[in-house]
Amino acid sequence: MANPEQPSLCVLIPVYNEAESLPHLIPRVFAALADLPAKVHLLLVDDGSRDGSGERMAELAENDSRIGYLRLARNFGKEIAMSAGLDHADADAVVILDADLQDPPELIHEFWKHFQAGCDNVYGVRTSRDGESFLKKVTAAGFYRVIDRMSRTPIPRDTGDFRLLSRRAVLALRQLRERNRFMKGLFGWVGYKSIGVPYQRAARVAGTSKFNYWKLWNFALEGITSFSTVPLRLATYVGALTAAAAFIYGAVVIAKTLAYGEAVRGYPSLMVVMLFLGGIQLIALGMIGEYLGRLFEESKMRPLYLLADAKAPGNTAGRLDQ
Ligand code: UDP
Ligand code: MG
């Protein structure tokens, strides 16, 4: 019998058309976690599958009290499926695991050790990716490096969604209600004590990847625009530079006309007016971009910060965070 004092662990698994993977997945997860000193249960989130995965998981849950499930009304995408799972998971720690067994559930033992040592966010760092094309590896590596540079939120490289989150990290994620959800960024935004655990990513056990390059490209754009206003700021700089060049060129045209007269009538005045207006327009666009960027940040209504720990001054027993 499970010890009632034991902490609880919820393994959250987003599932989209994974009927072929499910029969491999469930036994492997339970076998891997059999000797973990925790009360383990699974939360399967059916993200609008059309291959019977949803019915399969309902059957599995019927026969095993350790399995729970959520079924979304349609395919909302992995980010939303994970968010729905995090909203409903009730455990001391939650592990997010892919349904295709690309992330080894055995690694959760290692995650657990860090969790016991007080870590809130223990993430798997991929040292290699088996069964994925050269192009996917290169584009993924490039993406992680670009977003790391552009975003002020720490987003660890080569890190997917496979991770353990403490209860307070999960509670924090629930407060982030933005619609465009780039989870890798949200995990980083939360902060708290985080640590990476290296592992080798396996090939899929069954089925095919649900992400094609078009979806991945859109995902990358989502990540960059949700966590960085660098592109907007770029407009300001390009505008200011072009405007400066235009003003200088305008001055040259005026000086030339004064010194040598006009070769073509009307050309210098036309040129100067055009450059002047163009420059002013670009600067104005950049300024609008700056305000738009701020409006965009505000519209997300994220909490301003999260406390990791706090204590009221003096010897009062009351802690500030309670
Ligand atoms: N997934 C999901 N909704 C989607 C696409 C994918 O819940 O719209 C799930 C999928 O079932 C799997 C995980 O997200 O458990 C990762 O998907 P996949 O293996 O296709 O991605 P890859 O490993 O190729 O990046
Ligand atoms: Mg996969």
C-alpha cells in the first residue's frame, strides 16, 4: 500500500492522435516509476484526437484508478493541452511527458532527486536527438539560439517541455492567462530554482510527428513575438538610421544646388522634401512600434513578479507570502 505521507506525482501527457503509442506508453511509465517513493497518477489530455485515442484513454482510466483524463473539445495544440493539464493537475509535483516516449520516463527518478532537494523546475536538456532529420536538428538548434539572444526571459537551450514542476511553479503558471502561449518561455518566466538534466532523446515508438515545418515556423514566430519586442525596436532603429541618412543626403543636395545651380529644375527641392517626409514617417512608425510593444506587454496581464520566499520584519512568526 502507498504510504499516505508520500508526496504525490502527476504525470501529465498531452495526446494527439497517439492511439498507436498509448499501449506502449502507459505500461512503460508505470514500470519506470514503480519504485519511486511517491503516489503516482497519470493525467492524459486528449487534444481533440481523431484516431480513437480519446476513447482508448477513457477505457484505460476505467480499468485503472491511477489514470485520469481530460478531453478537449477540439485540437487546440500542444501548448493549450499542457495548460489545460496544468490547470487540473493536483499533486506536489507534475511531470510533463510526450506520449510518443521520445522522453524516457526513467529519467523522472533523476528529476525527483532534484525535486526532493528543493528544485521547482527540473528540465530535460537534449544532448542528442535520435530519429529526427538533419534539417529539424539544425533548425531547432538555430531557433533556441536566436530566442535566447532576443528574449529577456531565460529560455534554456535544447530544452523541450519534458520537465518536473513543483506545486508552486504549477500554481504560478496558472496565473499566466495569455492567449498566445509559448510554454517554454512561460516556464522560464516563472523562475524559481531550476536545473537541467541532460538526456538523449529517443525516436518515436510509433506514429509520426504532429509538427511539420510550417507549424514549427509558426511556433518559432509565436515564441519570438511573445517573448521579445526586439523586432518592433528594430523598426525604430532602421527608421532612425534611414532618416539620418536622408537628412544628410538632403543637406548635400541643397549645398550642391547653392554651389553649382540646378541642373534639372525642381529636382533639388523635390528630393529634399521627399527625403524629409520619408524620414519623419519612419521615425513616427518606430515610435508607434514602441508604444504598440508596451501595449502588447500590458495586454498579457501577467503578474508583475512571483515571490520565491519572504519573511515579515521583526520576530513575528507571520511570513509575508502566506
Ligand atoms: N500534441 C498535442 N497536440 C498537438 C500536437 C501534438 O497534444 O496539436 C502532443 C503529441 O501527442 C505528443 C506531444 O504533443 O505527445 C509531442 O508531439 P510530437 O511528438 O508530434 O512532436 P515532436 O516530438 O515531433 O516535436
Ligand atoms: Mg515526439
